[in-house]
Amino acid sequence: MSADTAGNGRVMISERVAPGMLPRVLSSVDMSIIFLAIVLFIVQASVIQPAGPSAFTYWILGFLLFLIPGALVTAQLGQMFPQEGSLYVWTQKALGPFWGFFAGFCAWWPGVLVMVATSDLVVTIWQFIDPGALSKTWMQGLVILAVLWFSAVLSLMHLRVTQTYANLVFVFYGAAIFVIGLAGVLWLVGGNSSANSFSGASNWVPDSSNWTFFGLVILALLGIEVPLNMGVEIVHLRSIKKYLFWGSIVTMIAYLWATFGNMVTVPLADNNSTTGIFAAVENGFWGSHAFAVVVALVVMWFFVSNTVVYNYSFSRLLFVSGLERRMPQALGKVTPGTKVPRNAILLQTSIASIFAIVTFGPWAGGSDFPNQVYLVFQAAVTVIWCLSMILLFADIFLVKRAYPEKFEEVRAAHPYLLYASGIIGVGASIVGAIVTFKDPWNPELFTVGSWRAWLGIVAGVSALAAVVIYAISEYHRRHEVPAATPSPV
């Protein structure tokens, strides 16, 4: 007897209701672009450059220990339960309602923080294009709020319209990434020596005393499962395997290609952790700052649009929480015309806006506060998201036990390969979280003690919030008259 038929609370309202509320509009190409929009943060090519040649080693370790195992496990779970909510559904099937909600919350909460981060990247790139612009913190805050609410407006449109826009933007983004790597080729072909040495086998070996770069690689690769937050909006289930395969291939090539371009053309002493890729274009294309600005404009446009992708894809987790009555039921409604979860999108954008106002308000002045908050939140994203990924990788063992027939029916790979992926993925996620705690990302802004304390507070409060929300929902469910099936409007 399966876990569902045993009546142990693992059957979800959203499984019955969501397919009739949301239209099937996403193709394999759409899913692949959602994957790449979430996972392929090309500025990470600049972030990881200080590791030297070992940056490539860190990337390869991240691919082998996290990205590929994650793709295999996600393919299996996604085909077994192609429902709205991805990790929320899979973990509830594996462990029951509490852990399902906890995993879903830990998968959703980083999306809110990353929406602020992508909006802040727009500010940083703007300042590369126009040095001296947005000099006041409150000005930066206004731009961030504008990006957040632009993302809300587009997310409220019919998903087919919004996704077509995102697909168009990604074509230009892909061209920009190609140009970044090409800059390295042109630099070498032009008779220049590499700006950073690749010689010496020891330079390719990760520093055993500093694994912070591995945490940064894990951060760059998080989001494998996010497209399946919209599981019932996929036209064909075969899209699941296709997006995971092609999305992973393009991600690996793009990160290595852009890292090469950045490292060959930009000396480490001159590298900027965000805009180094544009300096690479300028150096590689014969000192043309104008061309670097064009590439920067394209990448800035992408991050504006990327915030849109985060908004509509992560809102589906809130939508499922509303259907399951773990959060206000109003979040589980869709608009009659566009068939999108409007209330979830508006709430999510409002929460992100509060963080932006607190961080970039006039009171921040010229202090380091915005940078400190940004780094702590980004690190917290890594830790909290890794926690949800631990549950994702562990799910592969638990759903096999609870649903053995379904596991075999849609098997994505040999069971031993799936089990190995689960073990490796759990280990990589744990290491990613630990190394993020170990050392501050910017020693000039944090001591080791203050970094660990603030990161622990943010991560701990986030996890506690999930427990409290679940406890409140359980209290209300036990003390209210049974509700009717949620209305789809």
C-alpha cells in the first residue's frame, strides 16, 4: 500500500485543485530558460576569480558534486510528482506535512532575498555604465523598488506573455556571455599574455584553509528544482528531463567560458567582483569602453528581467501554501483572466520591498550598512537554500520506500546512480552551508565572529519562522469548521 492510500496526510489539496486552476503553457525551451535565469548568474565569473586557476577546479567540483547529482534527483522526483510546488510536494510525500511545508518555506524564502539581490545588481551595473550615478543610498533604493515592482507587473500578466518576454531577453544575455569569453580569446590572439598565470599545478588545487569559494560555487548553482515550482503548467512531462539536461550543459559551459574570459584579461588586482566581466570585454575588445557599456546594458536588462522570473516562479510556492492552508487561503487564488496567483505575487513583492527599504533607506547614509546587509542576506540564501537541498537529496531515498512502484515506473537513471547522487548531494549541501559560515565574504566589513553571529541569526530566525507559521496553521486547522475546496478565483 502506498503512503497516500494509507491516509497518512501526504495527499495534498494542491494536487487535486491546482491542475484545474493553472493553464499548461510551458515548453521545454521555456523550462530551460527559467532554469538558466535562476542558475546562471554570470557575475559569479568575477566573484570567483580571486581563487586563481583553482577557480576552474571549484567549478568542476560544484558540477560533479552538486549540479549533476541535483539534476538527476530532480528528474526522478519531478517525473514521479509533476505537481505545482516541486520540493514542497516531494518532501511532503516523503516525510509528511510538517517537513513538506518546512522544505517549501526554505525553498521560497531565499527567492525573496535574491529578488532584492538581483535588483541591487542592476544598481551596481548602472554605476559601471555611469560612474558617479546613484551616489545616494536612497537613490539606489528607489531603483531597487522600481525593479521589484516592474517584476510584479510582468508577473501578473498571462504566463505565456511573460515567458515569451523572458525568452527574448535570454537570447541577448546568451550573446553577452559569449562575448565575455570571446574577449579572452581575442586578448590572447592579439599577442597579449594572460593577465593571470595558469602555470604551476599547485595553483589549480583548492586552498585547504579557504573553501569559501566552494560555498560561492554552490550559491551560483542553486535553483535546479525551481522550474518545477510550476509543475502543472508544463505542456509535456518530457520537458522535465530536457530542461535539466540542456540547462545543466549550458550552465557548465557558460560559467567556465566566462571565467576564462575574465581571468585571461583582467589582473586580479584590478578585478571587481561584480563588474569584472565588463572590464574583460573592454580589455579583450581593444580597449573599447563603449562596447563594454553595450554588454553591461544587456546584462543589466537581464537582471531586471531575471527578477521577473524569480517573482513568478517562487510565487508558486506561496500559492501552494495557500491551497494547503498553511498560509492565508487568499494566496491560493488565481485571477480569472490571466490565471496567475496575484495575491502571492503581490505579497512576495511587498516583503522584498520591505527588505529593500530597510537596507537602502535614507538612514543608511554613506555607511557600510547596505553592503553588510547585502552580504549577510546572500550568505543566508546559501545556507537556507542548502538546507532545503539537503531535504531534496534525502527525498530520493524516502520516496523510493513510500512509492516503490512509481519510482520504478518513471526511473530517470539506475537506482544506484540516484542513491549515489542523493548521498553526494547531501554532503555537498552540508559542506556548502558550513563553509559559508566559516569565513566572512568580505573581511573588511565583518570579523569572523560577527559574520557567524549575524548569519546564524538570519538563518535561525528564518527556520524558526517556518516552524511558527506551521504551528499556527495547525492550530487553526484543528479549531475551524472544515473548509470547502478553495475557489480558483
